[in-house]
Amino acid sequence: MEAPPTPPVPLAALLADRELGLIHLAGPAEAEVHGVHASEMADPSPYLLGGELLLTAGAELGADPDGYVSGLVAAGAAALGFGVAPVHEEVPAALAAACARYGLPLLEVPPRTPFTAVARSVWRLMAQARTRELRRVAEVQQSLAAAAARPDPVAAVLARLAASLGGWAALLTPAGTAAAGPGPRSGPAAAPDPAAAPAATPVGIVRAAGGGVGEEVLGAVRGLARRVAGGAAATATDAAGGTHLAVYAVGGGRVLALATPARAPGDHTVASIAAVLLTLITAERPAGAEAAALARLLLGGSPAGALGGPGPWYAVHARGGADPQALAAALGTVLLDPEGPAVRLLTDREPAPQPGWRLGVSAPAGPDALPTADAQARRALDRAEAARTPLARHAEPGLAGLVGAAEARAHAEALLGPLSPALRDTLRAWLAHHGSWDRSAAALGVHRNTVRQRIARAAALLGLNLDDPDTRMELWFALTRAPES
């Protein structure tokens, strides 16, 4: 599940923090703070991204507060916090007048409040808001998944989505007509719109009482839907008549359309989850229990419950064949995702090579390790294609995992062939002791000059420069893969 963006902190929340003791002096008392920046520069505006509460003691304020404030407003600053003492005993009246003139909130930061305390309070409030939003997204996700399991899943998901976002939701056909739509709204916005445009109503349309959008909004939604349905984008947003609009591709030319009075952090994540569910439940395959299992897996719900047991499970990536359904049947699974660069499957049977396919298979995994298994299968498929082998399994990480055992032994024998067993043992000991003659000699039980002579002889037979670290690495890899002498 994608995390929603961090919500901003209302300026009112900082003013309400008694420990900070901030005082609102000029400009509006409402603003959204996205960050904190402290600066004593005469013009800090080039260093602002927008949305910051700028904190300053006015050391370089100068005689032009108008220019200072106008620069901050142009840079998108959310508010200005002015710390009194030690530079200024009070907030300059000219600065307050400029903030009032340009509509920039001005706060007095008392001497007892360090700027770092203000910054920490902003980060704390942001973290709390983020936690609340993540909890909200998780709860809505669960309710959408439950709605998808109802007898009329499209209508149930749309109704749940509309209620969660406080707006209107519909599934549009390729022609841009409403295929299904619910939408109880809360508050005054729930009143039916008499100007609502009549939409084509195929059999099975669902529209809850009180849900409706005007002609301007419906026209804008259809315009967005045509862009997404045509494949130009996966999502699109707009605004019309003070309403926030968003559309999401669902598959088969269908589009999820939303019209909401506001846009809160996390709404995009919620809508994306609904789009995934609608894609699953409106697709020709899979159906029934298989779609429910896939939905639970995609939504990070209860994989063990969806899969019917703790495993072990194998993730499989495949390319080359023409019939993914036949591949899934051969691997004994219905958990199939045929879209994307590779066919992806999940099975509780250890996969075997399949005619016409190249397969990458993960290590056996439990339900909680499925994302890791998916990555393993993807890398294994890359190795299978590079080696032109019908099936590659996940190998251990590191250099050794990139080369099969048989290939590694063959390479070691070819590289070390000119060396006698004694020279191999000496080279192995010398590399293990990082080229130390004395420690290598002690490990082998020979004189240090004997080690020198053998290493020189090995270098001559191999025709290699043993001072080269790349050469040492290759020799060490070969020696550890070659049979014991």
C-alpha cells in the first residue's frame, strides 16, 4: 500500500500549543505549514520550496520590510515567525504592517521558545497527522475489500468509496456513460442536483439517493475519462464548479470517476485501492474465490487466509509462452497476473520447467515474505533468459549466486589448471592472509621463502599479475569453487 503524502500542519495547531507561546500579530490566522526553515539572510526566498514557516530573529531585516515580505509571499512561504530578543526587543511595526498588507501570517516567537522547539512541534504534528491518515487508509481499505466480497461487488465498492470520500463515484463505460454509481454524500452537498445530466443507464446501474453531479462536472468527468480510457494516462485530475475530479483506469476501457468537494491526503491511495478492486471484479478472469484471493494479496490483507495456508509458496515470473492460463494450470494455481513485462504467478507446488516458457522461481516463502519472493523470481527470470535455460531458481545473494555451481567449477578448473595441488594450496593460504608471507608460511608450515617461490611460480604459470585486486578476487572465487586438492 502506497503511503499518502504527509499532511500539512494547520497554523492554528501551532498557535494552540501553549508550550510554544506563539502569538499571532498580523496577516491571516489560517495557513497550512508544510515545513520549517530558519534563516537570518536578507533575502531567504531563493531557498524556500513553498509552504514553510520561516523563522528569523531579524538580524538582516534591513530598512525594506516590504521587499522582504513580498519576496517571501512570492516564494510561497506559509507564515513568518519572528523571534524577539536578542536582536529586536519587539516585532518591528513596519514588518507587521507589511505582513498585513501582503496577507502573510506573522507570529511572535517569545524569547523562551527556541526555534528548534517550533520545528520539533511541526514535525510531531505532521507525524501524528500521518499516523491518523495511514489508519484511515487502512480502515477504508478493509471496508472496500469487504464490499468487494458482497453479491453486487461493483455497486458495493462504489458506495463504500463515495461514503469514505464524501463525494460521488461512478464506473464509466468506454463511451463515457455511467455503468454504476452510488454516492450518499454527507452534509449540505448531499442534496440532489436538479441540473444533474441524465446518463445512459445500462442494466444493473446503481445510484444511491441524494447522489448527483451537475452538467459541468459530468462533462469534465467524461473528458478526463476519455483521456484515461484511451491509454494516454493511468489517472487524471481536474476541477469543475468547485469540485475536485479524478479518474482512474480500471481496464477494458472502463474508468473509475470521482467528484468530491475536497481532496484530503490519502484520498489518492484510497481511490487507487478501489481501482484495483474494480479491475479485479470486472475483469473476465479470474472470478469468484480467485479474485478475492488476489484482492487480499494485492491489498496486503491476510495472505495466509487468502491462500489457504502458511505455505511454503513459490513466486514465479515467466516469459515466452502464448497462454498464461495454461501455464497457471500446469503449475497448479489460479493466482495469475498476466499483465506486465512478465507473467507472474503464485503456487504452492514446486515449479518444474514448462515447454515454451522461461521461468524464474523464488525460494519457498511464507505469506509474509511474498514481496521478497516476487523480487527473487524476477531476478531468477533474468538469469534464465541470460543463460537461455528453461528455468532458474533463486540463488544466494552475492557473486556466488550469479553463477551456477557447475559453471563455477568449470571456470575454476580452467583457470587453475596449470597449478599443482601444492601451488593451489599455497595460493589459497596467501590470498586468505591478504598477501602476508609470514602468516601464510605459518599456516602452511613452511618457510616464508618457500611461499615467495611458490607464489612467483603460480604467477608465472597463470600469466597473471597477483598485485591486481581484480585478479586476486577472481582467483579467490575460483579457489573456493574448485574441488579440494
